[in-house]
Amino acid sequence: MEAIRLFKFVLRGKSVLLKPNLVEYIPVVEGNTNHVLVGAAAEAFLRLSAKDVVVAGGPGHQRDRYLACGEQARCSASFC
């Protein structure tokens, strides 16, 4: 939290869009932004008084985003 404050973002009342890398989910290949990092970033921006945080994106190779998210959630308790 202290590190992000160094940037002196003015977020009060603003919306924040997080665009993580959601390419596809293959259990043995790192291709997606870690869901813990995405959640921590969202929480940090909310603590800095952002009105809301939206996580947006879609898979790059696996066009069925529900399948890609479902596979990742099944294996890593992630969210979509």
C-alpha cells in the first residue's frame, strides 16, 4: 500500500479499470496475470478511495472466455 501511495494517484470518486493479461489457462504454462495480484491491486485502489474497480479483458487464444475462466477457476480458485 505504501508503494502505491508514492505515485500520488487522485482516485476519490473515480473508476479504475484493471486490464490483466487473460490469454488462456493451461495448467503448466504461465500466461495469465496472477489472480492474487489482480485482487490486491483492486483492493489497493479501493482503499485509495476509488469509486469502483472494474477488471476487464478476455482470452487471447481461447475465444470461449467462459471456458477459459472456468478452467482457471477450477485449478487456481481464480475469478473471471
